[in-house]
Amino acid sequence: MNTSAMAVSVNADRLLARHDAMARHGATPLGGVNRPALSAEETRARKELVDWGRARGFACSVDPIGNIFVRRPGIEVEALPVRTGSHLDSQMPGGNYDGVYGVLAAFEVLETLEDNGIDTLVPVELVVWNNEEGCRFSPTTMGSAVHAGALPLGQALKASDPAGITVAEALAASLQELGDLPRAELGSPSKAYIEAHIEQGTLLESQGLSVGAVTGIQGTAQFLIEVLGQEAHAGTTPKEKRKDALRDAIRLMEALDAAVQTDDDLVRFTVGKLDVWPNAVNTVPSRVVFTVDLRHPSAELFDRLVASVKNVCASASVACQQTLQSSPVSFDPAVVAIVEESCAQAGLGTARLPSGATHDAKYMAELCSSGMIFIPCRDGISHNEREHAQPRHMVDGANILLASILRLAGEATGSSACK
């Protein structure tokens, strides 16, 4: 990047004002949002973004799974674009920074390039991925998975929410509200991808840093485990005669937790859901079903940990169904270096860190050079209405995104920013 381009900065007031505007869509009393994928609330947020894009003269389009693209052309009109973005859907309810920050930081980059007459060699394109959260429609990161060919379009469109509404039905209704949007090709290629996001952890905050250079996304495995026993009267059945499924399930959870511990303290083991039958106060449980969510950034260790869960369950003679296998992903070291160099040139400290949560960048990393930029969130809280990021961190992250995109997209010699 040349020195003149480094003098260009995002419009902080505009970025923060757009964030406030988006916060109105699905706003909750506690300061968060309830904006599930393809809901009326998320559709209104998507429409406002498209309206902003059209007002700036950017080309807006949508692909068959509902991913929205906002494109600023480059000198080489037909060249593969550098893409950036995130998602507008939220948990139910969730925070007002997860996903939406990356979308608005990316849009601010497009506006800043336009304001300053900066010509990039290749197009720069904002992507709003559909259904990243996966809380209304399963699975998570649906839009990027279909884009990458990891999830068939037909299968995704058939997914339904608890009310029986399919993705296809919700998408049709949402597109009708968005107006006449040109259709984009499904899975169109990219030159590179970079995504800004809140960390959803505490490392950056604990080190007093505004920006982190993300090295990859840790692996995630999920399991559904069933423990069987026998119903019996709580008042008359002695301990030695009981076949208590809940007692056995608790012991199994403790055994699983112990089996996956490592010296690096990077394992994340969570039992997030527990169902008990017959779930009566005076009956010994006869059946327990619980979930395990297991995460680690090392591919080698991750595979060993997955095997450990299966082995412990096999030894206990219980049913164990693996419902998700998402291996760790490493981002392109060149993109990580670009983020670090952009921070150095801006006088900002940074740190390398893996992402504990999954993101749309995971699927993009399988298609092109990809990376992520993290900013801190207060106390590491996310998927929570109390989620918060400081305005100065939001601006710092957007400026690093701008600098990184200029390097990835190439600034054309002779553009107004270079004069």
C-alpha cells in the first residue's frame, strides 16, 4: 500500500450512525436484537442496506440461497472480486454487533473508496450471507455453505423452522419485500475474502488491543448421546436396585470431560442440552439424551479428541451419534500478514488468535485466500443482548479492513487518492 492511501480513513460518524440505524430492526428492550434469518425484521434490515447501496450507485444482486451482493466495480471490470462482509441475522434474541458489524464495516469501506475516488484494480464486493446463525433454520452458515458447494441448494431450501415454514417460502417472501433485485450466479468465484467481526472472546480486551489478526477457525464436533436405564419408584427402590439413567449420564459427562482435556487449555467441551424421561419428580429416570459440543484449533488434536468421545461412549455401551464434523481451518498466511502490516502502518498493536466460533469465512477459505479481522467485545460476551463493542474499536477495525482490502484489491495508479 502506498503512503497516500494510508491517509484515507473511514467516516467514523457515518459508520456509527449506520450501526444505530440497523439496531432499530428487531430491537429488544435490553439493547440487543431479535432478527432471525428471513424474518420481517431481518428483511427490513436487508432492504435498508440495499437501499443505501443503490443510493451510492453500487450494483446490488441476490443469489438463489439469498446471499446479497453489493458491488463496486474495479478498473478490470471482469476480474474476480475481493469480497468482504458477514451477516445481518441474529440469535433469538442476540446482540447488536455479531455479524452486523462486519456488514457495516464492509459497506463503509465501499463508501470510503467512493468518497475518495479510489479506483481499485479489481471489484470490491460486500456479501451479506444468509442464515449464518442457524437458530431459525438449520444448519448454521447456510448461505456460505451453499455458495461453497458444501451444502446442496435443494436441501437448504427444504429446511424448515419450528413453525413449519421452509427456507424457500421465507426467502420468496423476503425477496418480494426487497423489490426487483438482479439474480447473481450461485457460487461465483472470488479473488480473496476478508471478514471483520467481534471476537466473542476476551483475548483482545485483556491485552488492551483494538484489532486481532485471525489465524483460522477451530474445529467443531457435535454429538447426540443417549443413556438408557429403567423407570422405578423414587420412594421404594433402593440404590443398588436402581438403573438410574440420569446418574449414569452425569458420570458419563464427567468421564468425557476428563478424556478430552489437554495441556494447552484450548479444548472447549460443552454439554448444552439435556432431556430426561419421564421427567417426573418421583420417578427414577429411564432415558437421558444430551449433546456434546467439542472444539479445538489443532487438526491433529481435534481428530484425537473426537475419537476419545466415541471411545468413552463405546466403553460405556451407550449410543453416540456424531451430528457435526467441522474440521479446523487455517487462513492464508499472506492475508494474516496483510492485516498485521496494516495495523503496524496505522500504529495499532495486534495479536494473532484463532476463532473459537465458526464464521462464513470458514467456507470462503476453501475457495480463495481468506482471513478475518477481530475487534474486542466487552467481557467477551456474545449471543447475548448485553453484547457490546466500543465505538473506537469499531472504527479501528473498519480502518484496518479498508487498508487490507486496498492491498488485496490493488489500488490503481493515478486514482485520486494517489494524487
